[in-house]
Amino acid sequence: MEFFAGKYDVIVVGAGHAGCEAALAAARMGCQTLLITLSLDNIAHMDCNPSLGGPAKGHLVREIDALGGQMAITADETSIQVRMLNTGKGPAVHALRIQSDKQAYHLNMLNVVMGQENLILHQAMVDRIKTEEGKVSGVVTRTGAFYAAPNVILTSGTYLRGRIIIGDAMYDGGPSGQQTAMSLSGELNALGLELGRFKTGTPPRIHRRSVDYSKFNIQPGDSVPWRYSFMPTQSMYWGQDVDKQCPCWLGYTTPETHKIIQDNIHRAPLYSGKIEGIGPRYCPSIEDKVVRFADRPSHQIFLEPEGWDSDELYVAGLSTSMPEEIQYEILHSVPGLEKAELLRPGYAIEYDYVKSHQLSLSLEVRKIPGLFTAGQLNGTSGYEEAAAQGLLAGINAALRIQGKEPFIVRRSEGYLGVLIDDLVNKGVKEPYRLLTSRAEYRLILRQDNADLRLTPRGREIGLVNDERWEAFQKKKEAISEIHALWRGTTFSPLNEQLAEVLASVNSAAVHGGISGEELMRRPEITINEIKQLMPQLAEYDEESLLEAGIEIKYAGYIEKQLAEIERFAKMEERLIPEEIVYDQIKGLSTEGRLRLKEVSPSNMGQATRITGVTPADISVLLVYLEQKRRGGQFHAT
Amino acid sequence: MEFFAGKYDVIVVGAGHAGCEAALAAARMGCQTLLITLSLDNIAHMDCNPSLGGPAKGHLVREIDALGGQMAITADETSIQVRMLNTGKGPAVHALRIQSDKQAYHLNMLNVVMGQENLILHQAMVDRIKTEEGKVSGVVTRTGAFYAAPNVILTSGTYLRGRIIIGDAMYDGGPSGQQTAMSLSGELNALGLELGRFKTGTPPRIHRRSVDYSKFNIQPGDSVPWRYSFMPTQSMYWGQDVDKQCPCWLGYTTPETHKIIQDNIHRAPLYSGKIEGIGPRYCPSIEDKVVRFADRPSHQIFLEPEGWDSDELYVAGLSTSMPEEIQYEILHSVPGLEKAELLRPGYAIEYDYVKSHQLSLSLEVRKIPGLFTAGQLNGTSGYEEAAAQGLLAGINAALRIQGKEPFIVRRSEGYLGVLIDDLVNKGVKEPYRLLTSRAEYRLILRQDNADLRLTPRGREIGLVNDERWEAFQKKKEAISEIHALWRGTTFSPLNEQLAEVLASVNSAAVHGGISGEELMRRPEITINEIKQLMPQLAEYDEESLLEAGIEIKYAGYIEKQLAEIERFAKMEERLIPEEIVYDQIKGLSTEGRLRLKEVSPSNMGQATRITGVTPADISVLLVYLEQKRRGGQFHAT
Ligand SMILES: Cc1cc2nc3c(=O)[nH]c(=O)nc-3n(C[C@H](O)[C@H](O)[C@H](O)COP(=O)(O)OP(=O)(O)OC[C@H]3O[C@@H](n4cnc5c(N)ncnc54)[C@H](O)[C@@H]3O)c2cc1C
Ligand SMILES: Cc1cc2nc3c(=O)[nH]c(=O)nc-3n(C[C@H](O)[C@H](O)[C@H](O)COP(=O)(O)OP(=O)(O)OC[C@H]3O[C@@H](n4cnc5c(N)ncnc54)[C@H](O)[C@@H]3O)c2cc1C
């Protein structure tokens, strides 16, 4: 029996990585928010590897933080190891990777969500989505509770008609032994949404004591206490004492491993036809790798602790859905894992996802105003991609309540923008993972400047709190003071210390005077050197110094990219003349035409953000406007 | 496809409270042990209240500790509040209650189990039990892994064909949102075991911030840092600083609450016929209480934190399976809970259990040598009852491997004995809960002397490690030294300090000399007083002093009970003449006769412990022996 259980501004279904960010954002922006999830014991659970980040993904985490999201802080506070990747390359691809204690990550997020004002948590299975006159009106749980809201954000991850596959064994189930949601897919179908089927997989977990570490290479954490957040966070485990971090261990598969897999490939669900869903290309299973790269004699394996003092190790690189007996053989064929105790077998999970071309850039389902979808449900893979979408969906649901324009991050503003734009305008054919190569403006979208790019925008929508805003202002001031200092300081060629410092890094001697700025342009001069020459820099924090340094060193490239961005933005800002008659434009979709007529957008940017207007409609419109302009029919825009 | 996945001495199915003790005991006694459970994230999960103990249950925890079990240590280390109950009454019913941090309890036990030598952990669903020639030979998991072992201990709790009920909503599921085990019941049936159906329930959980505490009475912890273990444990949260403990809160239901329930009683699954299973009489639901005690205007409610800094509160006293909307109304009718946020609704769970008369006193299934069952699966209710059975099953499986006699605790030796004897010889008609009233020898079975009663027995079977054994020896020595001191010290009637101390507690003045022992016999003289008179007592620990004191004060009663026990034990030790011809005894069960002939027990005690010999067979045998003895046909036994 159905009963009315309360009215909210925003309801979020699912408290995974997407759902937590969505609910926190909406609540922090002042909306009465309800977060419903299957189990409170499983909030923000990391179903796969116990770490966040790496290229592009790490960038996302920084951007989430810059906007006032939660993931970065929780990752920092529960970190057991930090590593900056790609430091040999340019700053655009420097990428932080943080391993967290899985259990602590969950508990930290649980506490944050529980403690959030305006946010009510409730454990339940959502079975139905209610609409009224085509718009979302709320959800109904398995126990008959009807919660009303004009905005519903679905973030149900891999739970829709989840199916676990381990060799010949197949059964209904969610990830990590959870229940699965069998009703929601049908509901979405009934609402006219097109679903697809993907799969993903996870490696076995083994017991720490069962490893022969002498056959692995130790991988300690970095000697810098990196963090994701722009705010002053630190690990609950090692604080600032980098030597205390947990190490990981690097090993390799062998030809024997590969032979075991090849000999049993007919039993791999992936190849025996048991799995219909398409898997993630960038997180392939070991059987996938062995088949696709048949000539490779070995693949890397990382043993990663699942927690600060957990006995469980995650065997990164060995994702598999082979039968359990083959999993034993595969493990035991790896040098050092001869006696590995299998705590949990690897498995694959197949699940329904929402085809993302049906969404607008605000992550609202075009056909159903008020229904948002975010996270793995939209066909992505990865905690960071999920959280990023959750944050944006939460923000946009809140803005919708406030009657404001959607919040869209451009491709030139952040990886957040690249992610959403790819999903909506390109759609996905396999589980989508963000990569730096997907971004056009990599030199602009650095991890170090995520705050400079996005914190003002987060402040504008009310998500960046005073504390963060003040810290941000201070950093900005610091950067401009540093620039002023560098510009304003000239060193005489006779300065002995200068000569010494230059010699120490093999930098050419100077013959005329040289400014601090000119010095910093030299690639070999780092913050270290300039600080020796300008003791007054000591009062500035490392981050501001680094930022100012990068801005100088890469100024040329950065300007070039900014010019490109400008050109593209101009297109987007192109005005649409009031006298336009949409009925005269051939090739518009029926719904697009209708919505354009209703809204009468004043520029192309606004047109792209109208629910119901497809990317194809936008192309048609642009071509039409250009033709008319050339024909002199409209004034130049 | 089935594959061979290893051979063990003992396999334990289920890592709840029973399973963890069983596996630890078997492994600590040197058996190669495998513990298989549905989810490693759920080990030793407290599905209901976040606390252990109270009368009888607290005694069990002490006894588990005395034998070298784990529950007491884990409870102590994760405790957030301790209270000694019934301190106004005699020492026999003093009972400790400890609230634990639910999450920490799980993690602590997980770490212990993971770290245990000889113990392998594995996450899987056991679907089948294998037998060979009527004896257990192993188990098969859902993924086809066959684990071989001559001993299997089933501790699957409420998971067998679990069914969740919340008002009109009913669905298959395990407790706390877990999956349920649908196959095992059928397996047990096929093995010829008789199953029944019980139900149990749990109250709603609410958000800490949503309570008006001014309408509740605060319930702080005790000012003594009590602990369960006889070893020196302490809370990871408050150490010895008793002021830091978490408080609970006491409130009451109102006539309005009861009216809501009565008005909706037709929708209570318990009364609408939806629930077939029989519920626990001693943990009734609120609807049960309202119906059964219709004249009571209110019932107590305790708000208990689920953890040290958890925002979740357990609403003790409000266990219910009413529809969720009625749960809201019930909660909001309680003064102080008008605005309670419902985090998780209360629910009932129905499940299959094994009828316990089919077991021997070693918890082995009579019909199936090597198959043990323990915990809620045997029709009990409560963490402590489950753990106690698990411990005994683990011990007995290990002894079976070693070819030794089963380990049986007598009713006169411990609540452990009362529990098992009740289960096996009386059977259960409703979820069984241990109560002090079930014990005949309460004055002997005190919580303070659990170690004196059982630690030597635990040492004998190899479960009590050296550290615990040394501590125990020291305590025993201390007690006898204290007794010697008391006996050996005589106070002169002229001793002024004596007069003062006696006066301070209104104790009669002495006229002749008086020994320390005589003084201690006086009810009003406590350790406190005697310590003032005998400063040399300061070197003994409180526990030994208390113990010695109780031994003196209750010596008369204790001796009487000991005499009774002696009489009963004599019967049990009665020898069975070698010339007995079982075929001549009428009334023996077919199987019992067979087994008695096979084993030829030399005394009644041994006869009771033979798998296949029922309590009825024992009665028949006793009567027969008595008749023969009276008839002079056998020598006196
Ligand atoms: C087996 C496996 C392997 C993976 N491997 C990788 C990998 O190698 N690399 C990588 O980057 N990513 C991997 N991932 C992906 C990553 O774990 C997910 O992308 C990420 O967790 C998705 O976050 P989410 O918030 O979208 O969904 P989830 O974290 O899955 O959260 C979904 C939430 O919705 C709740 N929910 C679902 N249905 C309902 C309902 N009807 N009512 C109420 N609540 C509901 C659930 O309880 C859960 O809390 C893997 C995931 C799995 C399961
Ligand atoms: C809703 C509810 C309310 C309760 N209320 C009370 C109360 O008010 N008072 C009270 O004293 N007690 C109460 N209890 C009882 C108490 O929680 C249990 O008695 C205690 O947890 C039982 O311990 P156990 O070890 O027997 O089973 P559990 O703790 O339930 O553990 C069973 C274990 O077996 C595993 N398992 C099950 N099937 C399989 C399989 N096929 N393969 C592998 N693993 C399997 C599970 O994963 C689990 O780890 C309640 C329990 C529930 C569920």
C-alpha cells in the first residue's frame, strides 16, 4: 500500500560516489534533499580498486574540490598512500593518485552525509519513479513510501538488473555481494528511456600473509604529502609523516599465467558468449589482455592494501571473470603468489545503463523534466567520473528549483565539461572512462589550477563556502604578488649569488641585468633556485609559487590555447536574431523545433542548453545562421 | 562445474557470532580450518542492538572468555559504554552489559579472524553439503568450489530462506539488507533434518540530531571501567576514562503510541497472519507488548548510539514490523521523537531453523557424523547464545579430529551447559533466549568465577594460551593468599581502628578477638573496610579480592549447591556393567541401541554423549540399571 512519506526539493536515489556528491551539492545549495539508498552500511563503497586518481581522473577530483564537492577531502583524510604520476612530463599531465582505506572512506563519507544540514538519509529500495504530466513527481520505495519531489536524481550505479558472472556461475546480484535492483530498469523503459547493457569486472582479493614479497618490488608513497583538496586536509593515518605511508608491491604475470588463460579461454564468460554486456576497454580483464596482446610475455600486477591495517590485498591488473578454479591457477602462477589465499574471487557484473545521448548537458533526461541521471548508470566507469556527474546533477537540480539557468562546464573550463559533453554529444559505445587525450585544452586544464578555473563559478552558485572562498582569494593574491615581485626585481650580472645559482643548474650566465620573471622563464630554474635568490618568497606557500611558476613557464602555449578557446566561445556566444523563424529551418527535430520556438534563445550557448534540443539541432542551426549571414539576410552576429 | 578447492579439518559456514567463535576455536586447537561466509564486509555484524550482555547473556560472554573464546575481548576493545546490572541484588545475578561500536566490533573481529593462524577465510555462498557413507565430506559453493572436510559447522543464522516483512511489504532477503541463502534448507531436508520456521524483529534506527533530548533521561555509563575479559583489555575509545563513555537515553511510549498501534493492528503482519514463524517471547515487538499488556500506559524506550561517533541511534523497545507509515507515526508519538528522522525502518525476518533435539550435546547432528550446527540456526536468539554454541561446536569439531571425547559443559559448570542441555534435551518451541531462571545452580554460576569454573577445562583442551593460563594461575594464588591472610589475622577488640571502621558501616562492635575471615562474613563489611584494616591487601587486584570475599560471604549457600551438584554428578558417573545386554532393554530407540552396542560406554556420562543416543534412551537406561541394582542383579554402581 502506498503512503505519502514527505515532500522534498530534490531526491537522490543511490548513495554511491555519484549519489553522495549529488545529495551534498543540492543540500549545500539550500534544497531540502532526500538521499535514499539500499544500505547505509555501503555508502560510497569502493567496489573495485581502493584508490582514486591518475591522469584525467585525478584532474576530475581536483575540479570537484574546486567547486565545493566532497570526494577530494574524503580521499585525503583517509589516504594511506599518495603518488604524483607523470612528474617526468609537463604539468598538464601531472596527476595525483591517492589510495584510501576502503572502510574509512565509506565511514568518512557516511559521517559527512549524515551531518549535512538539509539532507535526510533513508535506507530503502526505490522501485518506481512517478511522473505527472510528463514531469517527475517523486519515487516510491519497496515498502510503499511515496516521496514527492520535482527533481529526482538517479545514481544507481551497476545495480540495475545486476548479474554476477564467475566462470559458469551466473546469478542476479549487485556488486560486492549486495542485492540488485530489479524494478527500476522497467520503470525507465516505461518512461521511454533507451537502456543498454554493459559489464565491468574486478580482480580477486588475497590475504596479505600469503605473499612472498621477496619476488615483488616495493612501491613506496611519494616523499611529498600531496593532497587533492585545495583546503588544508591531511591523512588520519599518516598526517604529514610521509614515511608512514603504506607501500604497494609490483610484480608480473608469466608465460605460464598466459598459458593457463589460453588453455581455458573457452571457459571465459567473455569468450564463451555468456557475457552480452560490453566491457571497459581501458580496464580490461587479464583474459582480455592475454588474448589481445598475445605476444606480450608478461603484464604488470600491483598488490594494493585495501586499508591501513587491513589484511586484504587488491590484485590490480588481474581483473577476471574466469571460473574460480582457474583464478586459483592464475594467481598461483604469479611469482610470489604461489601460495596466495583467495579471500574473494574476481567477478564480472553485467548491468543496464541509460544511453547518455538522451540527456541534456545539465544531466537532465531530455524527455522527462526533473529526472536527472548520473554516475555509472550513464555508462561511465570509475568513481571519479561518477562523482563528477553526481556533483553536476546535484547542482543543476538545485538551480532548477531556484529557477536559474543550468550550470554547464565548458570543455575549455574543465575535464568536468569534457566528460559531460562527451556523454551527451558523443554518446558511449563501451563503458566510458575519462582520458587526458579526450581534452582539447590540456595545457589549460591542469590539476594545479582547477581552483582558478572553477572556484569562482562554484562561489557564484553558492556551493563554495566562505572558508574556501577566503583561502582561494588569498591564493590568488599571493600569485599576483609573486608575479609582481618577479617582474619588479632585476638582478645585476655582477650578483655573485646569481652566478652561483645559475651555475648549479647549468643555466647560462647573464650579461645584462635580468628580471625575476625572465629567470623563471628558463626551464632549468625552478622555485627552488628562485627562492635562493629572493628570500622574500619564503612567505608564500608552495602551491602559489608553483602556480605562478607554471603560468610564466608555459605562458606562450597557454596564450595560444586561450585564443583557440576564445574563437570557439565566440561561436557559442553568437546571437540568434529575434526574427528567426524556426519553422523555416529544415532538418530540426520535431521536439527541438518546438522547444526552440517556446524558449526563443537569444544565443547559441543558450540554445544548446535547452532540454529537447539535440546536438544535431545545434549544427543545423549554426549552418542556417551562417548561410543567412553570408547571404546578408541577418546582420552579422 | 564442480572443482576440488582444498581439504581442511574443519569447515565453518557463516562468519556471524557463532561462526567466528567456531572457526577461531578450531584453528586455535590446531585444526586446518576454513571459514566461508557470504560477505567479508559483514563478519560478526550486529543485526540488532549494539550491545552484549545483561543477565545470563553477560554470564555467557564471561564463560566464552574463560575458555579462550574471542567475543569478550572484542566487546571490551570496542566498548562505548559499560554498565553492571542488578548490583542491588546478590552476586549471582550481577550482570555486565557492554555497548559496542557496531562497525568497530565487526572490524575488530575481522582482524582477529584474518590474523588467526590455521584459519583461511573465503567469501562465497555455500549451496550444498556433501556426505559420504552418511558422514559429512565437505561443502560446495555457488561457484562450484568443493571444499573437503570431515567436519562441517553450519552457522548460517537467520539466512536460510530469509524473508523480510515490513507491513504489507514482504520479500526474500537476509538481515540488514544482505542476500539470503535459498539452497541450504533443501540440503538439510534432504539429509533428513527437520526444520522449523521462526521470526525475529528489530526496531527502527533514527538520526541523532532529530531527537529532543530534554524529554529523555540521560543514562550514563558506570563509574567503574568494567570489562568482560579476564585478560587486561580496554576500550579503544575511552580507555580507562569512564567519564568519556557515550550516554544512552531513556524515554517512554504514551497512550497515543498505543492507540496508533491498536488502531492499525489489523495491518500488523503478526496479527494479519502474514507471519507464520514464531517470534521471541523475551524480545517482543512493540505491537506485541501493546496487545499483551493492554493495560500498561507506557513502555520504556532506550536510545542507544550505534557507535562512538555514529549519527545513528538504535531505538530499543520499539522492535516492529508494522507498515513503514505506521512506524513513522509510532516514532513521532514518543515524547522527544516528534521530529525523528527514520534512517532505517524496523522489520521482521522469518527464517528456517534446525530443530535442536536432533543434536547431541556436542552440537553434532546425531544422524550425520561430522555435521555440527550452531547459533541462531539452532533456534536460539541473541549474539551471546550464538557465540557460545559456536565456541562449543568449534571445540568439538577439533576434538573429533583429534579422536578425543566430546567437550561437554555440565549444567552445574556453566550457563554454556544450561544452554546446550536445554536445546538438546528440551528442544525449543520459540526462539530460545538464555535466562538466569533457566539455571539450577545460579549461586555457583556467577560471572565473577567463570574463569575458576572453566579456564582449567579450556587449558586441558588446548584453547587457553600460556598468557591467559599464567594470569589465571596468578589470580588463583592471589585468592588463596588472601584467604590465608584473612584466616591468619586476628584483630584485638581493643584495636581502635577496628572500632572506627565497624562503626562507619554500622557493624556491631566486637568483644573478643575476631579474625579477618569472620569479619568478611559480615554482610556490611566489604573489601573497602577490610582494606582499611589490612593495608597489606593493597597488593592484590580488585578481582581477586572480590572473588575471595564472595567465597566467604556465600560459603554456606555455595556448599549446599555443591552438594546437590555432587549428587547429580554421581548419577552421571554411574558405571555401566560390562555384562549389560542392550537387546534386553525395552524402550531404547533403534539407533540408540545400535550405537550403545557399538560403543559400550563404561558410564552413564559417556552414554549421554554418544551421537545417536537420545535423552529418552538415557532415561530408559537409568531406570533399567536402577531396577537391576535393586534386584541385586548388578553390583552397586
Ligand atoms: C565489479 C566492479 C568493477 C569495477 N571496476 C572498475 C575499474 O576497474 N575501474 C574503474 O574506474 N571503475 C570500476 N568500477 C566502477 C566504479 O566502481 C563505479 O563506476 C562507481 O562506483 C560508480 O559510482 P556510482 O555512484 O555511479 O554507483 P555505485 O557506487 O555503484 O552506487 C550506486 C548506489 O545506488 C544504490 N542503489 C541502486 N539501486 C537502488 C535502488 N533501486 N534504490 C535505492 N538505492 C539504489 C546502491 O545501493 C548504491 O549505493 C567497477 C565497479 C564494479 C561494481
Ligand atoms: C532482525 C533481527 C533482529 C534480532 N533481534 C534480536 C534481539 O532483539 N535480541 C537478541 O538477543 N537477538 C536478536 N537477534 C539475533 C542475533 O542477531 C542473532 O542471534 C545472532 O546474530 C546470531 O548469530 P549467528 O552467528 O547464529 O548468525 P548470524 O550473525 O546471522 O551470522 C550468519 C552468518 O552466516 C553467513 N551465511 C548464511 N548462509 C550462508 C551460506 N549459505 N554460505 C555462506 N555463508 C552463509 C552469513 O553471511 C552470516 O555471516 C536478531 C537478529 C535479526 C536478524
